[in-house]
Amino acid sequence: MQFAWIGFLKAGRDADQEVLHEVNDFLQQPYIRIPSAGALRDEAGRRAGMMMIFDAKDRSAAEALVAESPFLKAGLYEQHHLFEYLDEIG
């Protein structure tokens, strides 16, 4: 199954270098394939959130991955949402 996870940062918050380093390790974990992940930018070009598309065997596995997010653990998100993702093109 594929999932899309979207997190929106709290106003005025961004990740420091330590969190960004942890994100690199998080995205390179070998257990769940993550074909796409990146920053969401607002109209001024500031990071407003993150989005990630990934494969997991079921929703509980997807939720377990999300729970390990360095952004989430650092309390940077105002809100975040996990959705099952059905790719209709490609």
C-alpha cells in the first residue's frame, strides 16, 4: 500500500541543523520504501511543511513510521495527516 503523509509547520518554526540531519537518517531507513519526500514552500519560498509518499504493508506500519519523524518528535508540526495514497498516473 502507498501512503501520503503531510505535515504543516507551526508559524515561525523550522527545523534546526540537528533535526535536518536526523531527517536524512530517517528518510534513508532501509525498511520502508520512500519514493518521494520534500518540503512544501509558501508563496514567499519559506518552508511551510513536508510531504512524503511511501510504501507500507498496512496502516499500522505507516503510523509507526510517521511516529519516528524527527519533525514530529521535535514538535514542529501544527498539524499532520496520513492518507492512503492511490497513484492514478504513472
